[in-house]
Amino acid sequence: MLGSLLLEKVPSFITLVHSNNHSEVTDFIFVGFRVHPELHIFLFLAFLFVYTMVLLGNIGILAIILIDPRLNTPMYFFLGNLSFIDISYSSAVAPKAIANFLSSSKSISFVGCVVQFFFFVLFMVAEGFVLAAMAYDRFVAICSPLQYSIRMSRRLCTQLVVGSYFCGWVTSILLVSITFTLSFCTSRVINHFYCDSYSIEKISCSNIVINRMVSLTLSGIIIFPTLIVIMVSYVYIVSTILKIRSVEGRMKAFSTCGSHLGVVSLLYGTAFFVYLIPPNNPELRKVASVCYTFITPMLNPLIYSLRNKDVKESLKRILGKAKALL
């Protein structure tokens, strides 16, 4: 319901943004990766393979969670949404980026750029909040196991996920509004492989001081609260685990958090690395961007399937039933 309502508002919002753009830009051109033309086929196949793995891995996780009633728990409710988000933000960027390896023009329409940017920001922000919700879920499960079913009710889980998407939607609306109402007087060439606010602002002839301030403020509002929730949750989790006397009990408790911690490290590690890259090194920025647009959503389902006992057992049961039917 919420997703369809938000999607209904997107076309009218894009029309409004386009009408407020004073430079009458109809399209942009991606520079992409500065490599020898001979490598384009190889990169096309490599990126296509990774994107295929993103789809297969995350759709597989979603299917396992939906099929197996034993996984009808808050933890896997969040994991299912994480897989959906990984598919969504990767799909906002990947198809166009992959097609451009075989294209001579590498262009994207103004509306296409707005749509790509809108959905990429929406789902990236939502992922940060969902990861924070997952950390809180693990905190309650380990630190207050007897109250888990009461505190992590279906209603609360739904509210946390809906709130994550809503925060992503609001952030995306604000960033699209300030980014695509800029004037583009001298160039329409984006030195990136997708529509990124930093790269778009670089080719604008407008004053971008306010844009940078708004972007930094939003980043602070989104990143710091979610990181604080994650870090505080894990401080209590580690403290509780260390009080467990048996080694087997400690290992079991750590195993339930290891996958989530790995995913958090991948996402925030690569995101922070991108912001630490000097402005005069756009090629390194592109390589780092590949990590969280392609590599991270590909590794997330592998991390959860290899480290999570429930997922592995569920997959074995499903495959066993499928084999029996054949």
C-alpha cells in the first residue's frame, strides 16, 4: 500500500522538477569508466555476471523466507526487506551502467536521471534504517530473550520497516528537489556511471553551497542515528554474550549477529570510503561506488546463507522436497 502510494506521486513530482529546471537540459551523458575500448566487452560480461548474482541471491533469500513458515520471525522479516532493498537500489543503477559498455552515446534522459537518482537514494537510505532495526532486533533477542516475542511484535516490525521506506522517500524528495532544479549551462557530461548528486553538482553553473549544506545535514541526520543504534546495540550484545559461561552458548549467540555485522561493515565501510576519496580522483570514486552498488548487494545473501544455520537448513529442506517431487 505504502509503496504504491509513493510510486503514484513520482511522475507528477518528476514533471514539477523538470519544469523548474531553467537550463532546458533534455539529457545527460555518462563518462563511465575510462578504460581501453577492448575492455568494454569484458567489463560488460563481468558487471552482467555480478548483477545476475545480485538478483539470484536476493530473490533466493526472499523465496526461502516466503516458502518456509519456520522463518516467519522478525529477524527474517527484516532480512526479506533487506534483500528487496538490495535488488531495488542495484536495479536502479545496474541495467543502464551495463548497457553503456556496449553503447556509443552513453546518454540518459533528464527524466531517466531523476528517476534513477530518486530510487537509488530512496532504497539506500531505507537500507541504513533497516540495518539499524535489525541491530535492535538482535539486541532484544540476546539481551531480553524472554520479552522478545512481546517487544518485537509484528506491529512494531511493520512500523520500523514502513518508517525506513518513508525516511528514504522524504530524503529522496529533498535531494531530487535541490539537485535537479540547478542550472546546467556549460556541460551535460556526468563523470560517473550513474546519476550521483556530487557528479551532477560538478557540472552545474548554479551556486551549490546550499545543496552541499543540505546534503551534509541529511547525511548526518541519517548516518549518525542509525550508527548510534547499531553501535549501542552491539555494546549491550557483546556485554551480554561475554557473561555466558559456556563456549558453545557464546558461539551460538555470536553466530546470530555475525552476518548482520558483516553486512553493516560492508555497506558503511564502502560508503565512508567514497566520501574520503579526494575530489580530484573521480576514477577511484567510481571504483568505490561499484562496491556498494554491485558488490555489497551480491555479497549480502552469500553472507546470510553461508553463516546462517536456519537459512542453510531451510534451503536443504526446500531442495529435498523439490528433488522428491522430481
